[in-house]
Amino acid sequence: MKSLHLLVLGLLSLLSHNANGDYYTSIASLVDLLDAEMLSISYFEKYMEAMEEISRNVNDTLKQLENIAQEAEEDPEDYYENPINAYKIISRFIIDWQNLNKTVFDERPAEAFRLNITSLARDGYSAPTSDDLLGASKALARLQRTYRQETADVAAGDLMGLHYSENFTTNECYWLGRTLFAAGEYKYAAEWLIQAQVSLGPEPNVHILEFLAPSMFYLGNTNIAMYLNEELLAKDPTNNFGLQNKLLYAEKAQKARHLNSLENSASTSLQRSEADNLFDAVCNGDLQQTPRQKRNLRCRFVHNNVPFRFIAPFKKEELNHDPPVAQFHEIIYDSEIENILMVTEDRLERSKIGKLHNAGYSEGRTSQNSWLYFAKYNFLNAFWQRMEDITGLLLETAEPMQVANYGIGGHFSPHCDFKDYDVENDIYKRGNRLLTALTYINDVELGGGTAFPYLNLTVSPIKHSMLIWYNLHDSLEPDYRTKHGGCPVLVGSKWVLTEWFHEAHQEFNKPCGLEMDGYKSLKYMDSDCNVH
């Protein structure tokens, strides 16, 4: 038992780190997790090899002792009249059996395993937490909802009609359903629990029913919940879940009969807004720009009056005219991308969301990011100049460039890049965010686009390309039409660079308009803006 206790302590020492639960927020961090798993497997294999050696030695000793005992058992008195045999049985209990006990309960293999496991933490490795499991489970539900993926297909390892992985086991389906229930994702919790039951067969499973019944209840299906709860109590009459919920379900059903309707107050707070549904519809392609909206959009070479660009023009793809949104292709080189990744991969931290002084973690943004200061890295000088040439703006008052990597189902909820601008509290004296330049530095296999729900526009993350848009009207009033978000990454990893150009020092590059034109986007104003 003590050996087992040591093993548990070793594993817990690894689990005690990474208290923030950040693995699900970045694909890059999962590479480190794979390294930790491979090392853990090798350490466990060494432990099992040592235990197998002990088992072989013990079995050999037991066989020898058994042979001697069987020989003596035929005529014990005659056998032990021989003084040598009499000596040997006493010797065996004093020496052989004690050595056998020491061998069986040898703590050295378990201690070696514990030391190996704890060394992982000293080397900077850590294990996922329950927060990671919760975040990853919610990410899968988000992918199913946004891209309308059937649970049975995902359980079979299929995404968008393509086979990507092995089937989910019954246990994996059950735990995913159970975790989604804890997250309040009752629809997908019920579907995954049903999937677990289907894989088990027709005989109801008590553990599945414990969570499937309340999932149905919170979805408003009280009668089904009552039926499933009766099945649970039929299998386990003393089940605490079943007994506690029985009266609740009956009371709800009776109230529903009197009111002739069923209020589902428990799930009201979980209902998605029209804005959420609009964002999903743009991400999955249900809503797109009409041919009329696209007919004046062009792909062309531009030089922006930069002398060098007359012989090496930019490739510009117009995506929207009012407000202006464009994607420039082949803007960043592989060598620059490699340098950026080299200096940031080990410095990624979980992304925050919110206003400057009270930013915190949110499920609305599942990514990790780092920051690059142009003055610190000379290899960024050429890219700096390229951004200025593309936008026609100066980077003097811009923010440091953000490097971000998105995690499992990684997304960024719809938001506006401009802020509640307060002149008095603008300590950097750089004004509001005038323009956003978003550069994609890898290809994403499925999903991960940048969606503008009010423009019916989703931009694919094409490696080496830069997406730009103005966040403010010509009058420098906020343009609420530029509300945008990162669609969930369905398959692959997503790396992006973000640069925000500010108003200050742009007077000659982008003079403000002479008339107020903020009225154009006022009808799109909502509470999701001014929080980034």
C-alpha cells in the first residue's frame, strides 16, 4: 500500500502545478504536454520492468518453496527427523521468507518512479487541471454548435465529413457528457450521454442516467426526465441523485399541467442571443455577402504611392468598401515567421479580455499570446516598414505587436477593437485604435476565420496574408459595423499577429473628415463593444 501511496504522491506532485488550467487555450502548449506524457510513459515502463523483475524472482522462490513443502507433506515426521531438513525449514522462515517480504515490498522502484515524475515539474512540465478538461469540453460543444456537427459523427472521429481520429470510447463519451453537464451545456451533455448509452447497449446504465435525467429536465423535457429518473431508481432504489430529483421533477410536471406551459428557468440564462446566432451563421457560411455586395470588389496590384512599390506592388483583395476591409497577400516571409515563433513560443501566456486596468480571463477568448516590441527585434524592421507602406499610417503610436495562438476550438467572441476613449486617462497620448492589421502566419485546415457579422463576411486565415480594416469613421467616431470575432478553429492550429494603429501622429497620413458620419453605424451599437 505504501508503494501505491508513493505513486499517487508522485502523480499529484505533477498535477499540483499549472493551477490556471491553460492547456486548452493554445495548441502550442499541447506540444509540451505530449512531451510530458511520453516521459511519464517511459518512467512508468521502467517502473513496470522493475516490478516484473521482482515478480519473476518471487515466483521462482515460491516455486522452490512449494516443491520443498510438497516433498515434506508426504510424511512430515519422517521428513523432519532428518536434522538437515529440520534446520532448513527454520532457516527458510528466518531468512528466505524475510528476504521474500523485502523483495515483494521493495519501495525502491516506486521511489524511483516518484522522483522521475516530480523531476518533470522541476523541468517546467505540468499536467492539465480540471479547468482544462472543462474548457476543452466546452470547446468541442462550441465546434458542434457553430459548424453543426452531429454528436454521432464527432464520436466516430469525423469532422465536416472527413475522418480525423479514432472513435470515442464509451468512457470518453460519458465523461464528456458529464463535464458538459457541469458546464451548463445541457443539450450537448444529453447527446454525449446518449451516445455513451448507445455504445453500451439497451440495458440502462446507472451512472449515465444520473446525469442524463437532469440534462433532459434542464432542457425542458420534464416527462422524459421523470421516466429516466424512474429507470435510475428501478436499477438503484437508494440512488441519491434519483431520490433528490424525484420530487423536483414531479412538482415541475404538476406546475406545467396547471400552467399548460413549461418554463425552463434553469436554462433561460444559457440561451444564446441573436448576436451569437448571427456570428455562428456567418462563421459556418449560412450568411454571406450577396452578389450585389460583391460586384464592385476587386483584386488588384497597388503601390500606395510608395516608390519601391511601383516595381514590387502589393496584392490587394477588396472584401468590403464601406467600411473598408481588405486582405493583402504575401506580406510576410517564412524567415520572419520563424524568427517570430522562435522568440515567442516559450513566452505565451493565456490571453485576457476586458478594459485595460481590469482585464481578466474569459471563455470568450481561448488563446495564448505574447508581445513583440519593434525596437527590441531588428528582424522586424522590414515588416514594420511593410505595414506602414500598406496602411499609409505611422507605427510611432501603435501598440506592441501581439502574437497569438488559439487552442482547442479556439475562438474570440465578437467584439470591437476601439475603446471607450478617455482623453484624460490616455497616458500614452496616442488616441483611439484607428486601424487593425491582422496577419495570418500559418494555414488553418478547417475553421478559424475572422468573421464580421454585420458585414456578412468571413475572411479565411491564409498564411502570409494581412487583413486590415478601419475601426473608426472618417470623423473618428466609432464604427460599430467593424464588430468582429475569431471563428472557432475546427481542425489545426491558428497563429496570428495583431497590430493596432492609433490616431495620434496620423494627421497628415489620414486626415479626419470634416463632417460627422458616425450615424452610419449607430444602429449596430451594442454592449459587446468597448470591452476589448
